[in-house]
Amino acid sequence: MASTSAEMAAIVLAGGDARRFGSDKLAADVDGRALLQVALDGLPDDWGVAVVGPPRQLARDVTFLREDPPGGGPAAGLITGLIWALTTDAEAIITLPGDAPGGGRAAVLLRAELARQPRDAVVGVDGSGRDQVLQLALRPAAARLLVELAGPDRGHDQSVRRLVTSLTPARLALPDDLCADVDTVDQLKHFRNLHRT
């Protein structure tokens, strides 16, 4: 696995099968950019980035990872990314879903909140008060604990929510547009309409 000297490591979860969307939603066009690229563009240029999912053409250097075996669900992708991040020099680790167009911008807010917190983990919270457990900021100690809790199966077919809740993270309210993901064609159309100039 590649390593990085960046102080920040971002893990982008991009391995879902997009059944509800009907095609490869991460490649869906949003003003000339793929949906996944829109999420990545919100991340600072000096952060190291790993994408957990199949390799794609992106306008940014990233490390591609896959859980072993592929198809183990979001928790397996998360743990795979955390194992990579713990091989780097990163002082903090951020996670985000690749189908959340505002996920990169949310990651910056989560990183800032982690710097203010005595706790080792912060989770994003949407407008309804629901924890968005794939939007996390972690210090290495919290990342190591999640890997340990996942056990030898490395998160395969486990609940991300259960793993994250075990950290008793601090919570950061995020604007809904930074939490919203795209699961359907209608949600993609809604996002395009919101961002038309």
C-alpha cells in the first residue's frame, strides 16, 4: 500500500453497487465532472486521499484500495481505509462517502471540529439529528480502536453505526447539503438543479 507524508488522510468510500440508481452513480455527470470528483474537489489539495473502490480516472492523485474480498459492505471499506491511513504520517483521518457531493467540504468542517475537541472522534449530524456515520474525523487512536473492534473479519458485513457508536464521538451539526448523498436519479437531478448557475 502507498503511504503519504501528508498531515491529513482522507478515506473516500466508493465501493457500493448503486442498485437504487441503476447505473454507476459515481460516474454520473454533474456540470462536466463525475459525482465522485465533485466530492473529492471539496478536499484540500495537500491532504492524502485513498478511494476504497474500483480504480477510476480522476483529476487528482489518489491511492485506490479494495476490501478483501470486495463487496463486504461500508464497514469493510471503512476498515480497509483506516488500515491504510494508519500506515501514513497523518495526525488526523477523515472519512466521507463518495456519493455525497458536499462530503469533501463537510470533511474540512469535521477536521476543524476535531482540532477543538478533547475526544478522539467527531461524527457529522444531519438536520434531522441523525448521525452520518460515514462522515467522520478521527485521531489515530480512534482509528486503531475501530480496526480492533472490527476483529479478524475487518468489518465485513458489520454495522458501521455500531462500530462508530462504540467510540462515543463528539457530534457536529452539518448543513443538509453537505450530508446529502445521491442514491437515486431524482436525487441527482435535485442536486444539479440546486447548483445551476
